[in-house]
Amino acid sequence: MNVLKPCPFCGSKDVEVVELMPAIPSHSFMTVCSKCPASIGAKTEDEAINLWNKRAGNEDERRITKILAAGIRKRICKH
């Protein structure tokens, strides 16, 4: 099984893949961070892990991710 990277927004290592509606034949999975609202869904567990672990590739995407992460951290710290 693949190892989940920390949350790209808040940096938490408290991340897990959960199965949604396991009784339905076409299983759905979601990778979620328990410290902030970050999550991503997929059809398979491996796909959910791979999508979560994918990080921004070019400089513009990395800059946008940093801006979003800063905004999420500000909202979390207010509570």
C-alpha cells in the first residue's frame, strides 16, 4: 500500500483514506485530512492515494498551493 503524504495545505500527518458507501459495487474512496477541510475523492483506494500524493508541478501551481495553504492555516488558527 502507498504511504500518504502530509496534507499539502496544513501539513498535518493525520490523513487517511475512507471508503464511502461500501455496499455499492462501484466503491468510492476519499482521502481526508482530519485537521483541515482538505479532501479528494476517487473510485479506487489507490487512485485516492495517488491523487492526494500528487503535488503541484510548476512554479505557478506551487505558488497557488502556498497561497491556499496560508488561507486555510489562518482560518484554522482563528477557531
